[in-house]
Amino acid sequence: MARGRTVRSLVTGAACLALAGCIASAPGNGPLPPVPEPPAQPLPPTPKSAAAIAYYAQVQQSLLSQGMMRTDPGTDIPFTDRMLAENFMRIALFDEYRRDAGGFVRAETESSLRRWEIPIRIGLRFGATVPPDRQSTDRARVASFAARLSRITGHPISVDDRAPNFLIHFVSEDEREALGPVIRAALPGLGPAEVAGITAMPRSTYCLVYALADSRTGAYTRAFAVIRAEHPDLLRLSCLHEELTQGLGLPNDSPRARPSIFNDDEEFALLTDHDELLLRILYSPELRPGMSAAEARPIVNSLARRLTGGDS
């Protein structure tokens, strides 16, 4: 079963000329919605949410029974510098989705390199159905993973609910369907079809992230992720790993990437050693946002050789 997780990159700015893939009116750097007051007691799941809880519990159990959703770093799977470089080119320099007048359509297209140049401040938003103990666990996991990503990339990444530019919503079925106004406030300029990509998210999509980049620089300015509150523990953690990582600038998946979470075969649930190297390449000072694949390739090849210790 395909994971269905993706980053959908939006581009905005004065230099944006093409209609597809652009939001000409979105400033991309204004304040995001404030933290809502939590309810005194978590709300019970609705019948729709209860059905989703049962469904995703079955999904996780089925994957585990097949030996999938591995949580180890994948050290038993060798890869060469050439494999690492090719995986990076496919994952970082291609988009899984293309934006047109009707919204996002699945169509792999070559893109430019995108990453964050400003500090990433992660804000967590929980639906009223998420109990306090679950919220505490999610917060601790996000903070720990953000610190790990910051160490890997050398880029400042932290949890900051006061002034976030990377929002993560943990919401139930009913709560996600009501997110329209929040989505439009966080990512101005989205069309109805694109908002519906979240509010009407199909069961096959476990979670997703939208990232907004400035077309003049290729640098991300904000991101908006959604993780289903109905997910069991490992599937929930797996979504957190992929959406945060993809939202850093690795928007595509590749069936050849292994060991990796950037592969829809579900073999790995959590970030692998291979994926850490992809992030180190992405945030190398030798690369810059906006680079084309042709510009980036020789630098990527050189970085991959150095990171793996030789030619092969």
C-alpha cells in the first residue's frame, strides 16, 4: 500500500511569471494563526473518526506483519556514492506533484533546488479530540526530531508556538474537514481545489505537507503539515519524520532510494542513515536555493563521494 505522503511546493513572489505553480498574491512572510485555547476535556471521537482509528490500526498491523515500517537506520543495506547522488537528484530536484489551474496533479516534473534560508520555527496545533497525554508525547517527539534535523543540516530548527513558520496540525477526520479557513490564513492564495487537497484528503494519504517558496530565490518561507490524529503510534511517528523532512526541501519519492523513507514501499518508517546524508547534501553551503538540476549535479556528485568515502 502506498504511503501517499507528499510535499506539495507552492511558489510565490514578484518574479513568478508562469501561472502553474505560482501564487502571485501570497506574501509568504506574514503572521500565522495564533495558538487556539485547548478545551477543558478532549472531545470523544465521532463515528467517522472511530472508523478511521480502526482502519489505520489495521494498516499498521498489516505493514508490520510484512516486515515493513522498519525503525532501524538501514545499515545492512549498502549504497554507493553514485546511488546517493542519483537519489538526491531525483528526490530534491523533482517534484512529485505539479500545480495547474485545477490544483495539484500527480506528475513528476523537474524543478529547482529549494530549502530554508531562515530559521525554521515549528508550531504545533492539536484538534480538540487529541488528549493531553498524546499531545505531550507528540510535542516531545517533534522537539527531539527538530533538534536532530538541526544537527544534521546545521540549520536552526526549533519548536516555537509564538511565531511559527512551519505549522503541524494533528487533527481528526472531522477537524481536518473544517480546516479550510485555517489553511487559507496560513497559505494565502490557495485555490478551492488545493484547500480541498487537505480537507478532503483521501484515506490513502496518511499525511501531507505544503511548502511555500519564494520564486525569486527558491527559499522556503513557510510550511503547513497535517497528520491524522487517528494514526496508531508508529504510523503517527513515521508521518512526523517524513513530513518534517520533506518540508525541508526533499519533495519527491523514488522507488530506487534505499534504505530510505523517500520510497513509497513503506520499508522504513523512520529517517535512515542514507536520508541523513541527503539532508547534509541539501544544506551544504556549496549548494544554493534556485539551482537547476544541471547546476547542482556536479556539486552533488562531489559531495556524495566525500560523504561516502570514495568513488564507486
